[in-house]
Amino acid sequence: MMPAMSQNIPCLWNQLPQSSRSPCDRYKHACCSYDGNVYILGGRDISCLRDFWRYNVVRDEWTELNCTGEAAPEELEEHSMVAHEGFLYVFGGMLDSAYTKWRCSLWVFDIAKQKWVHCQGKMSSSQTQMPTNRKGHSAVVVGSAMLMYGGLVDMKGSSHDFWSLDFDTMAWSLLNGSHQGSLGPGPRHSHSAMAYHSCMYLFGGLKGLREQKDFWKWNSTSQMWSSLKNKSGPSRLMGHSAVSYKDCMLLFGGGESQNSPKNCLWKYNFTTQTWGQVTSLPGSNPPDKIHHCCTGLGPSYKSSIISPYSSSGLQSELMDDKVRPFKNKCFPAPLSFLGSEGAIELDTFSHSSKTLSLELEISKDSLMGKDAQRTGNKAFRKQWSCTDEDLLDQEDADIAQHLPDLLLVLGGRPCSTHSPISIWQMTLTDS
């Protein structure tokens, strides 16, 4: 029996139907969220893709972004993408080719200017190398740096390289634990990694051809790796994903092989240092997925933090139809309950009048006497009865700060050929 199971509150899964104006289904792609938008790049369907998209969750709208030009990446798969202060940083994933024009497989996208910019990494004074192209590595943001671990490097196999890219100087440096004999995860690819406070957490993946279930912590202050217990946690996994949620890590999907995707959602509590498998509400069935992407939206997911350097121009575009969050106390209108947990269903609509179903699990106790910070579109107004009708007056009010907590699972195998990308939404009932 798993020690944290009884303390877990179940979650709700929904598949979000997509229009024809959306990217095709794929796997081995990269995605991240920034200012309430989700960005997705490349991957594979029946071949390697070279496309770049932005998904606005509030509007349920996809926009295809430019992915051409000298500064844009080639077709990529099993690459990484992180966001930091108005820029997206993409690394690796190039196809093995003698004709590639790239010496360092790093690309940078300026969110404010909506274009790829030349920003090749500079070598630090103590190093004569930069990381080479790789696939299946991990990349996370800790402070003002991107930490990148492992990956599959052409014919050399799994790598144990551990690199840091300083965003301020764009200088690469090798970190401790990049040596074969040092304490650490060792050679690894197709693993998961996420950041919490000043630490990076790494789980599973492939060491050579064998799947792993070990769990590691890198402390940026002490510059040391430590092995964490995983006796009651997930089994051997590769092709899974992990995100930070409140004081926990959520780990989803993956499998022991390419052909054995799983749908388990695990929760690791950093405070109690315990694992628990999150159960689903009856009739709410998560998808079996491997080589997918997960990203969190809302205040409880660190990936949704709003940067002071974000583009005011983009915010003006998003706010052009005066969508505003409520500032008043809101209470639920007549509810339709899902079981005894006090769940309510909220239907939100895109601005093209097309329905997007977002069924959010919210406990009754958390609603009463608290300000409900929800986006102020027509559907939320319909479902919630407010003490007054005044909306926020600020022209630059930020919708992204008021999004409910959502975890999105995008794409992954099995995928559907020539069909819109698969998107699943998970909502924890304690959010």
C-alpha cells in the first residue's frame, strides 16, 4: 500500500477537441508555457516536423508562428524548450546530417518581437567546448540559468554531460557530476526533469537500453547530486514528463518501452518526501501516452509565472476584446455535483462562439468566503453569481494571472495521423 494514497484528492481528466486550425498530432516534440500561452515546436508524425505554434487557452485558439529564416531551427525531434524573461530557448533535436549548417544547436525566440534571433552561446573562459547536438536530454530553468542533462549523442549513446547556460552572459559551463565516475544519475536519455526552488529533480529514463526508476536531486547551492528514495514511487519509465505543482512534483505517463504507454499520474511531495499515485474520478479516464509534453497553467504551476519583461504588445493583443478577471467575491450558481467531493462543472467558450469544455473540480469549502479569481468571459459570468457587476478597470490586466490551475498533456504516442493534436486537461480537485 502506498503511504500517500489516502491523502490524495482525485483528479478530473477531459479531452479538449481541437479545430482544423491546429497543429497535427505528434510525439517527441517540445512545449512550454509563458504568460498564459502554450508554445509547441517540432516533433514527429510520420516524419520529422518543422512547425511552431502558440495556443491561447482562454480563447481556445492556435496561431502558427514563423519557423523559417537563418535564425530559425531545422526539423527537430526529442529537443528541449524552456522560457525565461520573454525568450524561448530551444536546444538539440537535430536530425543526423552532414549538411546541417548549425555548429551549436541552440535557438532563441524573442516572444515580444515574435521572431527567432541570432544568439549563439559563448564559451566560458574555463571551457573550450559547447554541448553538441543531442536528443532525449532534459532542460530546466534554475535562477538565471538553464541546466541541461544527458541526452543521446549520435553514435556515442547516452551521455552524462551536465551543462549550464547563463542567460545573462550566454556562456556555457560544465557542472560537477559530468564525469563518469562521479555520484549522479550517470548516462541518461528519455528521462524527465523539473526544477523546484534551487534544485533540479531527475527521474528514470534510459541508461543505454535499460529503463530506470531512480530519482535524483541536484542542489545548485552545494553543487552536489543526491539519490532520493523511490520505494513506493513509479516503476521503470522512459518518455514520461514532470512538472512542478505547489510543493509537489507531478509525473505523468511514459512506459517501459516505446509500445507500452501508461496513464499513471504520480505526485511527489517535497515536504514529506513521499510518493502517491493520484486517482481519477469515476468516468474520468486519462490517456495512455509516451513521448508527450506536459505543461502547467495557473498560479500553482511555476511555469506560468508572469515575467516583468513580457511583451505589452502581446498583452494588448490578448486584451483587445476587453476580457477581464473579476475583482469581486463570487459564489457558485446552482451546481451539478460529481460525487461527494463537491465538484462543479464550468463550461467556457472561445470568442468565436465555439464551445470549449473545461470541467473544473473545485471543493465547496475553498469557494466560500474567498475571492474566486477566474477569467471574466461570458461563460464564467453565466456560471458564477457575483455580488456586483464591476470588472477590473486596468487596461493592462493580465488574464494569465487569473487562469485556473490546469495541467495540459499535448500529443504523444499513440497519435493519430493527419488529425489535430491531442490535448488532455487534468484538474486536481484541491486546486
